[in-house]
Amino acid sequence: MLFWWPLACGVDDGTTPQPTDVAPTETGTTTEPTSDTAVPARGPTIVDGPTLGDPPDERLRLVRMLAVTSDVPTRASVLVDDGERRRRITFPTLQTEHQLPILQLFQATTYDLTVTLTDEGGHTVEAALTFDTATLPDQLPELELLVDQPTAEPGLRVFPVGCDDAPFVVLAVDHQARPVWALVTTQDTKALSFEPQSSRFAYLVASNRVQRTTPWGTQVQRWSPSGSGGAIPVDVPGFHHEAAFEADGSFWSLNQVDVDVPAFPVSELTPTVLRPATISSDVVIHVAEDGTILGRWPLHEIFPTERIGYDSFEEWAHSNAIVPLSDEDAFLVSMRHQDAVARVRQSTGEVEWVLANHDGWPAEWADRLLEPTGTPFAWQYHQHAPFLASDGSLFVFDNGNNDRTTPYSHDPAPIPLTSRLVQYRIDPVAMTVSQGFSQAFGGPPLWSKALGNVDVLPVSGHVFGTFAYLYRENGVSNTDLGLGSRTVRLIEVDPSTGDTHWDLRIKGDIGLVPTGYQVDRAIAIGSLYPSDVVEEWLP
């Protein structure tokens, strides 16, 4: 059985782990560099440690904290050896007390650690210890690796996974889909993101808590409407779908409100017949790090409420993502039930352009609707997670719901239900849009009813997508295969060739998880460590 206990961990800036006092256990041997110049007679000495403890956040798994103290300031490096692979982790800070996170560990594995401390003169001292990692919780999904090419994006894949029948866990896996890190959140977890410079994850838990934390559990920040549990209070009824952070520590999210509107369609069958109604709308919010509301943008005051898409009678817009563009005084908002992504000016609330099928928009909105150019071209439907690429193009996960049509058309596309990864090139001056890369997978094609995302990866330039809500694959329902009703696919594709370089299926047995698993916004990252920590794989 694995026991977890808090171990205090101080930091300078919340990014690089810093030391705390630990109990002494052993010392190592000192080596002297050869030089023609005079050097001190002896090098550093280990006066406390090394010892291993658990991270300060008890929800973390496959994380250990190595504590060691030297008599003079030193830099630390740790050789991690599991008997098959060796990795050296070098930390940059010159100090006497070291608190070093040991990350990216396999479960149920014996590790040999060798810590080396080096002083300013290049003298070193070493010490070694051995430890075993525990196993992860039983109710993790089955991870079936379908494709793993050496050309795939280097690093880790990280995703929040869970369901009604299994607690949610944010899980990091290596190229071979082996778990190497886990954060147990227990509740529905969405909007996962990662800040490489500071090595912080950010995410939304259920509808009541936005969190940000390092992978080793220091500098945990929480925001909630009530401020309970030590969280920073925010004057909103709740959060949903989004937690998009900016460099200043502020973040963007959404909350829902019920509002009375003078004109709303009577039904999806008669969308042009209008009457007063109470609808569920969304408010875009920008929240300062101290919880102050920096801005509110009620979407029912910005967009025409008489226009609907399928499912708008449940939630009129059902916004699911924000892309802040504060340097440009703008933000992008994705409205699933409007089948639309729009760019809105922050200072005025003015809509600059709308990427959406033109059906049902009032005539006075014609100058804000992007005009499609070129072939092939297809609009997105019930989309998720727009991603703004470095070349200015916009990628979206196109769920493709409702036969790729609107209540105003009744003209379904003559293709099976299909989800795809798609790129749009927008000319905001000419107010036009053309389609670039577009790809679906499988035959019949995969259709993800809900959730999903798409990212362009920084090293390979590949496109990485989350097909998060699959009820069938290859024309066969999951339940007919003895699986929970939902499976997930994480697919990495080269947009220039269409070749798949990495493909993972996430599934569970129907007897254990009848509903199956869901994932929101899987991401690919280079390392769990901040950029000033050097990881080196050794032969």
C-alpha cells in the first residue's frame, strides 16, 4: 500500500523547486578536478540526505521529492536508472539545500538514483539510493497503442480521463502509452493546458474550480465562486468549459445565465417563427489573478438571439472555448450550438467576423459573415477548441453533428456523420475564408459527438486531435465489442502527407465502465520540467 504525506516545498517564483530541511541519512564521496591552478583541498560535503519523500500535493502519483543538503552552494544533477534506460536531470540553481522533483516514473518499478552536487570550482560529491514506485489506481482505462512512429512529436501526451463510473485522472503517458505521471482530480476535468516556461498545468474541475499547479505540487492556485477550501473567490455563479491563462496570471472562462429575450424561434422545425422566451446564454469573463473581474461580455447582448442552431433549445449558444488575443484587443469565442467561431473586440464588444454557415443570420449581419472561397470547402458544425497557429490560420475540431446542416436548411450533407481536423485561412480585410488541411479518419469515418480538440505541435508541425466521444469504430458499436459505450482516440497526423504518426485508443470493459471513458483536450508536451531544467537520455 502506498502512503502519501505532505512535504513542504519552497519556491522563489513558483517554477523551479527549492529546498527545505530534511533529515540526514548518508554522505557521499568527493572528487577533485585536475588543474594546473591551485584549487581548494576539498570539495563539497553532503551534510543532510539524500532522502526521498512524497510531493506536497497528495493527489499526485509517480512523483517523488529528493532532498539533499551540502555544506557549500552546489548545483544538483540526478541520474535516474530503471535497469533499462538512464536519464540525467540537471537543475540550474546554485544552493545548499535542494528539493528536487523526480518525475516521469513508471509504476511498480525499481529505480536507482545517483545525485551529484557540484560546487563553483567544479568539485563534486555523489550519493546513491534505491526506491520502488507504487501502482496507479485500478480504475484507469485500457490504453491500446495503434500507431507509434519514431517521427512522432517527442515528449509526452497528457489528458484528463474519467467517466461516471471511474474517478477523473489527468494522466501523462510516454510514446509507448505507458503512464509516467498522474494527478487524481476525481471530478469531470476540462480545458487542460500547459505553460512550458513555468511548467504549470491549468485546468477546470467540474463547474466550480479553476486550478493551476506544477507537476510536483508546489504553487497550487485555486479560484472558485465561493472561495471555499482556500480558493480565491470570483464573483460569478460558476465556470464552464474554459480556463485560458495569460502571461500576467489572469484567465478567461465562461459562465451561464438565464435571460429573457424578445424574439426566439418557436421550434427547430419553424425557426423563422419568433416569440419571447427565456434562454440559457453564456457570459465570457476575464479574471485577474486576485479574482477581480476584469471584463464581462454577455453573448446574448452581442449576437442575435433570434438565430439558432440545432440543440439551441437546450443552451442557446453553448460556448465551449475562448482564445484570448489581448495584444490585439480581441478574443475568439467558439459557440457550439451556433456552429460558429467569432472574433470579438474586447474594448467594445464589436463582432469583427463570424466563421459559420450563413443560414439564419439576420440580413444586417451579412458584412460580418466570412465568405467562403476556393474548393474544397466545408463549414464546421458543433465545433470545439479553436487553435490559432503561428501562421495566423485557424484550426478547429469539427464534430460534424446533425448531418452537417442547420434548422434553416433541412438539406443534410450526403455523407456519414464525420468528425475531422480542419484548418481555415481567414482574410479579415477581404472578409473571406478558405479551407486548408482537412482530415477525417477511419472507414466509416470516426464521429465524435461531443468534446474534442486540435493542436499544431511545435517540433514536428504535426496536427494532434482528440476524438473524445466515439460510440463506434469501423462501423461496429463499442458495446457490441464488450466495451463501455464511449471510447477515445488520440491521433497525430502529418498535415502535408496525411500519414498518421501516433494513434492511441482509450477504452474500458463494459462490466467496469458501462458509459465508457471521455477525454477533453489532450495535449502533447516536451517535458514535465521547466525549460531551465535539462533532461538528457543516456545510452
